[in-house]
Amino acid sequence: MGSRKTPVSGAERAIGARIREARERLGVSIAELGLATGSSRQKIQFWERGDHFPPLSEFPRLCQLLRTDANALLGLPDMKSLTEQEIVSARMKIQTLAAAAKDNVAVRRKRTQERLQRRPASAG
């Protein structure tokens, strides 16, 4: 494997540490987890250091084997633990961002139409 071009961030290290913590909690070795997931010991080490991440296609299986959920490994709150206020707040944020994006698309479309109307007709 070549060297990593970008430095490992704190978030990447934290996710790797959660993978390691979950593995150690079960008392299994890196080699055992590698065999069980169909990966190599080296890949598991990369994951645990935060150098690489499990492919998305392998992530659900990893969570099942480690008896944890994706949110826990990623350091995100469990959806079931959100309060009604947090749900409403998240919904409002998404809807606000969506409306702004929609407005931005409409503005760009209008500007494009105006530019096209200002162009001289090409001689044919």
C-alpha cells in the first residue's frame, strides 16, 4: 500500500478507536476479525488506526459481527434517542437547506435564460 496523501484526522482516529474498542470488548484478535469479515489482518489494522475505512458494502457485516450499530462506530447519536425537539429541529434545517438550494437553482436557471436571450442570433 502506498502512503496516505492526507493526514489522518481526529474523527478518523476516533472511528478506528471505536472499531478497536468493539473488537476488544468481544475478546477477539485482529486476525480473527479479519478472517470473519473476509478481510486481512492488515486491513483491520488500517481500519483501527483510521488509515482506511471498511468499504460501505462491508460496514453492515462489521457492525453485526461486533454487535454494535453503525451510529455507534461513527460516533453519531442513535436515532431512537432523539427527542421530539431534535427531530423537529433537524427537519427544519433540512427543509431550510432544501428551499435555499431550490431557490439557488431557480436563480441560476433565470440568469442562464437571460444570457441566452441577450445573445445575438447566429446567422444560419
